[in-house]
Amino acid sequence: MLYYIFYPLRDLWFGFNVFKYITFRAVMAALTAFLISIILAPIVISLLKKFNLGQYIRKDHVENLHTLTKHKEGTPTMGGILIILAILISTLLWADVLNQYVIMTLASFLFLGFVGFRDDYIKITNKTNAGLGPRAKLLCQVTLGVAIALYVIYFTPIPTDLVMPFAKDFILSMGIFYIIFVVLVLTSSSNAVNLTDGLDGLAIGCTIIAALSYAILSYVAGNFKLSDYLNVYYLEGAGELTIFCASMIGAGLGFLWFNCHPASVFMGDTGSLALGGGLGVVAIFIKKELLLFLVGGIFVIEALSVVLQIAWFKTTRKRLFLMAPIHHHFQLLGWKESKITIRFWIVAIILALFSLATLKLQ
């Protein structure tokens, strides 16, 4: 929005020329989102407390874990509202609001945020972990995935071929299976972040790292010279997604200020589904879908631990991990919550750096 207000005034004062640069607007978007989070957080937290929107801690079948986490009972949740507001306002201020990729990414982000909000609200009001229901939630995610896939096919120049990281010339034509692929990327990314949100600061910290990676990747994809030099798919206008990712970084840092151990607020499904879905949509638009599984490696590990736990138990009637997702396994092993979170962040940073190295390896 500010781009359309100030950039046309560059003839009056040369300083307004900076609004042309995505790098400048990305930095400002991150700072704006951070300030919004920091300023609004006390207000949002107090409102959540006022309406008794506190975290419910499940005790059935998880007595050992309940002993470690019962002190979190009643901590305000649905803090994802704060993240969504910060990202939305910052992106609208600093991005090209007429850019189709920004519009679709924000729309998807808000849609999944609403789904998460409904899920959180049902859980809190009914005092149970059974919220919207896995089928209803999955149906919403699948519907969005199909809509994004059809939009890409019919309204964008984005190819539906599958591009492999590390493989310069390997391109797989997917045809109609592209729709299924997009659905899988979107549902897995949103659900994986949701599963990771179990320890103070864990999910939001890993999200910040992934968002930083995709901010760089989006900038490269939208820059003709850089994309040509690095042999990356060029998409005109994709650079504006850098603003969205930067807003996610700033909002995430502001939220982490209050979500770090011991947390004053939790993001809930409101935040985790929206953040995961937002990253998924960006990855789809810039043709870095498979790289998301490496950039968000911690999310993949968390989700995979749940799948393995279920499969192993059904096969052997025994547990592979003490508890899944895997961060709870380490909790039950006696690791301190802050140690688990920081070590997972370290792994996330290493995976992100390795992912960015693929820009020179393809």
C-alpha cells in the first residue's frame, strides 16, 4: 500500500525511490510486524485472560507428561490472532497489494487461521482436546489445496512440473497429479507446524528460520538476474512474497518475546495452521515445494514421529517413542524444555543453511 502512495512521489523527493526496492520494504515489513506484535501482545493476552481462553492440558493416557506440563493449564492460547494481525497489517502496508501471489497467499493464510480459530475455540469452550475434528480440518485443508492448484494451473504461468532440489535437469511432468501434490504439500506443511507446537517457543522459532529461508528464495525467484545465474525458476512478481515472509519473521520474533519459556501465551491452532499453510503456499508459487521438507526439517521429523509411532504400535502393540511428537519423547527422557527447544532450533538452522546451499548445487 505504501508503495503506491510514496513511490509515485519520487520526483518530488529522491528519497521516496527506496520504496521501489523489495529489500528495503522487506526490512521495514519485518520491523513493522515486530513492533505490532510487541505493542499489541499485552492487550491480546489480557483479552484472552478476560474471556478465559486458556490452554487445556489433557491428562488421559499421558499422566507422566501431564505432571511436567500441568503448570501450563490456563495459559492464554489462541495467540495466533496476534501473529495473524501483525503479518496481515505489515504485508498490506509494505507489499504490492495488487500482486496476485500476495493476495492468494494472504487469503490462504487467513482461511487457515480461521479454521485454526474455530478448532481452538471449540477445544477451549468444551474443555477437551477434540476440537473441530480431524476430518473437518482435513476437508478445509484439502479444499484450499485444490483451489490453489487450480489457480496455479489456470491463472498463472507457473509450470506444474516437479523440480527436484540438487538436480539441475531433472523435471518430472505431473499432469493431473499436480493437484494431489499441492494438496499434500499444503496439508502436510500446516499440520506439521501444528504438531510441532508443543513446547514454549519451539514452533515459532522453527517457523522464523523457515520464513527467513523462503524470504531469500522468494527474492531470488522474483529477480531475473539472480534466478538466471542460480538456475532457479523465475516468476515475475514472486519477489513480493519476500515481504510476506519478512512479516512472518518480524511477527514471529515479537510473538517469541512472550512465547519463550516460560510462555505467557500460546499460538494455538489459530497460529500454527496459518503459519504452516502460509509457508506451503509460498513454496508452491516459487516452485520450491520439495525443498520445504528440508527447510522445515524439524516439522517433518515431528510429523514423521507421529506416523511412525502409530504404525509401530499397530504392528507390534508397543511404542517406538516414549511419546509422540518426538519433542515429548525427549521431555520424558528428562531433558529440560528449554534445552529441547534450543537444540531443535540449532538443527533447524543447519537444515535451513543446507537448503540455501542448493541454490549453488543445481
